[in-house]
Amino acid sequence: MDKTLLRFLCVTFLAASFNFSKMNPDLYAYVNSATSSPGSDDVIVNNSFRIFPDTVLQVETSVYCRPENPSFIAAAAITDIYPGGYTMGFYKSTNGGFNWSGTEAIKTSSGSIIVTIGDPSISIDKNGKIILSFIAPSSNVGVSFSTNNGLNWSATTNIPGVTIPDKISNTSDNNPSSPYYGNTYIVYNEREGINFSRTTNGGLNWSVSQRISPALNFVRTGASIAVGSLGEIYVTWPFLLETQRYVGFAKSTDGGVTWTSSDYGFPVFPVNTGFRINLNLVKTNGLPVIAVDNSGGPRNGWIYVVCSERADPLSPATDSCDIVIHCSTNKGSTWPMSFRVNQDSGPYRHQVFPSVNVDSYGGVNVVYYDNRNTPTKDSFEVYVSRSVNGGFSFEDYKVSSGKFKIKQLPSNKMLFGVPSYIGSYCGITSSENRIIPLWYDNKTGEDYQATTSVIQIIPQSVIKLIPEGFYNEYTDRLNICDSVGFFLRNSLSPYSKVDSASCTIDSLSFEALVKFKNVISGNYFIEIHHRNSLETWSMTPVNYSSVSGIIYDFSDSSSKAFGENMVIKGSRYCIYSGDVNCDGIIDPTDLLEIDNNVSGFIIGYQPTDLNGDYITDSSDLLICDNNINKFISRIIP
């Protein structure tokens, strides 16, 4: 048969997938034991846990990552420990959300409990100052800050010019490229509209409250705020007037001095007639929450707003209560895209209490309560949905460890004396390669408790390598894309295996984009296994970062391989081809396997096909024979 025809048939009908069974049994078993379920390659979801187990309420959870120390996570919640009223619990983690400490009552340096009413919101400025805003007694917006990681707090400062506030939110400008780097901003709603205040000195002084929504006097309950990388301030709110259903939008580019705003940012289709739905005799909501991509990636500057919506011909929602994300690619001038976040199917399922965060990779992460797995619809779980393409598609991850039934609080625990009210929101933040949602549930009893699950984002390592036989030095590319297996090994004898992964080498860039799932930051040898190439190790241990992975190029120098055990071909250094049986030496037994397949006219994806043309022939024999004559074998520590 004509060789060209043989090649065409092979490429057309044979799958070029990596056959780990041709490896040594130890490697095959190890790699397959690390294989995860489809669709979960990018994250690891750890078990959920209460961050500060107690017998008091911990509701309306807010969480924030320290900008200069991403391992420090701060959180706050309403607690009922104050006699006859409320204060706030403060909780902190110094290891990225895995362990927590804290207090159920924030106190001044003199030991006095700071009295609050509700709506805790927490942020941390560029200097590490933790700033808490809340509704204070006598209908004020109160602010307190801590300079010693929450050990004690400043006495409450009331923002001037406040009348009757609700739904307070704050954030800090932690973008070094911003001319307003270090400012902290607060938004809230009054009876007349959305108001704003700022501090430029770490919370010591606050500007007089100013109205930033349009002139129409109207209660716009539920302001949310975010800051762009150049200091742009964005604020959203619900605008529900008669038959009009919109999310309002305001923007400031001068640090909050002047604003442009509109009640008609983009249309929405909220559940029922508002963003509130009663479930189990409890008021749940899906108020709009905003976040900005400040990752520096391809969607840097995109704005995202999530809320709960019902099915409508003009909405991506398909049920009575879905989470929908709205996207702006031009700093809020237009909002051309919206997508359904939750990926469940079936009627009459409810997703409520959404919150959104954009991580340092540009991933969009949305946390929400969900009853999709309960036929009676009375019990909930918590999900985080993550998108890595700007909201066009999402992957759902269940982060709660069990179901809980949303229910009214007992009479002696009622928030503000309202039986149906359990709070209005939960929180989510991100830290380097971790996503930290913070919600509250009542799995352990009558009291709702602050609960989290640390989601680890697996970084993508880039390892560049070239199998000798596959490389065409005239076209400077590989004849085919092929799969390769990797081990990370300890840097000290006996060099035990720490992690494994496999992926495809790109034929043009020679890059393998690898995701190791079971390794911590440190220095490791890289070990390469390919179906017909010689086992090759890195010259020295290579640094692996839990944030950025490994960047390593075997192809630019022979010194990149242990024992300089590579061959130059053109201007590229390649790992040796010809170890067909993967025993660590290129010898006559490999040649015999190739010769047998030549004699049998074997075609297709075979280890004996050293040059990747899907035909085992004399050209493959020549590659193997040359390396036998060079006495090539593996060299390892």
C-alpha cells in the first residue's frame, strides 16, 4: 500500500491519545490514582467547616483578603452576644482560610463592646488596616477600624450627613496603579436613594454623605460597590419602580468627587416583583452584587453583576429563581451580555443569596444557596460556580458538606424582632490560588453559623520539551501533538514521588501545560515519561509555586537535563527517542520490537512509531539504531 495513503488512513481513523499502559506499571498506577472526575481539573474543593463554632448567631457574613498578605483573611458577621442588642463577630485566618480564630464581640482597647445594628461589611486597606462598616445606633452609618489584626477596634465613627441607612457596603482601593490607592469607600441606601462616603486616611475621617443616584426620590435597597484597577468606582442598586425593573449604575473616575449615574443601567427580571422570594416562611433575596476584573488578564476591566432572576424570553434564566450574571466590557457604558450561572436543570429550583468575586487569574466566582438536590425544595446546599471565560460558561462546585433547612429563628433569637428575616447576604473573596466563600447555615442547630470551604485553584505549569524523533528541524515543529507523563520528585534521596500529571505537548510551541494537584510549594525534580522516549530528569530541583506552578524549558540547553542527557537537533535540545519498552535503556530489545512491527506492516499510533508519522518503518529503525550505537540510557540522581 502507498505510504501516503497509509498515513492518511491512520490520521483519519486512529486516536492519538497517550497510552499509559505502555509505561512501567508503577507509573501507570500512580498517574491513574490521581485522576479526578471530569470537569474538576482546575480546582480542589475542601470540606466545609464552621470558622468559629459557637452557640450564638453568626449571620450576614462578609469576608476580605489582605492585599499585602494574601494568606490573611478577615471576616465579620452579626452576632447576638451583646445583651439586648447586636454587635459583630470578627474572625481571621492567617493561612489562607484553612484555620480561623476570632471573637464574637468586637471591642475597643478599653474592653467595651462596640454596639452595632446590622449590615456588617469588611475591607482591608493597603496598609493592612481592617475597616468595618455597619448600621450604628440612632440610625447612623458607623465605622470602626483595627490596626492590630482585630485584637481591638477604634470607637465608632459616625459618617456625617446620614439620615436612615440600610444595606451598607464598603471596599478599599488596593490597586497600586490607581491615583486613589488606599482610599476606602462606603455606599448605602436611604429613603431618597443611594449615598456615598469616603476616607483618604484609613478611616480617621469620612466625607459628608452625598447622594450619587439620580434625583428621583426612591428607595433603591441594596447598593453594591467595586473598584477598578485605575481607581474607577462602580456602584449598582436595584431600581424597581412600578413596571420598571432595572439595575442602576453609577461611576466615578475622580475618587468619588463627582459621579455619573442612571437608574437604567440594564434591565433585569427579578423573582416575583422584586429580588426577594419567601422560602420556608423565610425572606431570601438575590440582590445585585458587583465585582471587577483587576487581574491584568485578557478581560481586565470587565465588570460583572450577579442577581437572582426568573425565566423570561429576554433573560438567560430558565426557572423561577436562577442566578444571572451581567457583563460589561467597557466600564459600564453598555451591558451587552448576560448568562445563567447555575448549571442545574429542571423546574422550580431556587438559587438565592448570590455574591461574586473575580480572582487573580481572572476567574469569575459566584457563591449562592441552592435547593436543586431536594425534591421537596425545603433544604439547601451551597454552591460556587466558576467561569474562566468571562461568564460565557460556568462549572458548578458544591462546597457545603450537607444540606440545611432554611427556617425562621426562634422567638428569643429573632433578628430585629422579624421572624422571617435571617439576613440578606453572604460573602466571597479570593487569595492568590484560593477562593474563600463564607456563608451561614444551621446544620448544627437553631443558630446560623459562619461556614466556609477553601477552594484551591490549581496553577498551570509550563514545561517545554521535544521528543527527538517527532521533531522536524526544517519546519521547527513536531510531526504530531503527543501526550507525556510527569512526576514531581522530592529533592532529597530517595527522591520519592510527590505528584504526577499528564498532558499533550503542543506541536508548535513544544509546551506541555500541566496541572499538578497534590503538591505544595517547594523544589522538586521533574521526571519525564513519554511512550517511546528515554526517561529524563531535570538537572536540578525546580521551584514549584502553588500560585504560578513551574516554568521550565528542557529544549534550550543540554544543561537542563540531568547528566546533560539530551541530543541536539538543529538548534533544539531533545529527549532521546527509541526506548520503546520504557525500561530506561535504548538497546536491541527496542530495536526488535520496531523491526517486528516493520515486518508486520503495523500502522497507527504505536510506541514503535518514533517519528510520529503513524507508520512503523525503516526511518524508525534508524533513529533507534543510532541511539543504540551511542549507548544511550537514562541518567538519574
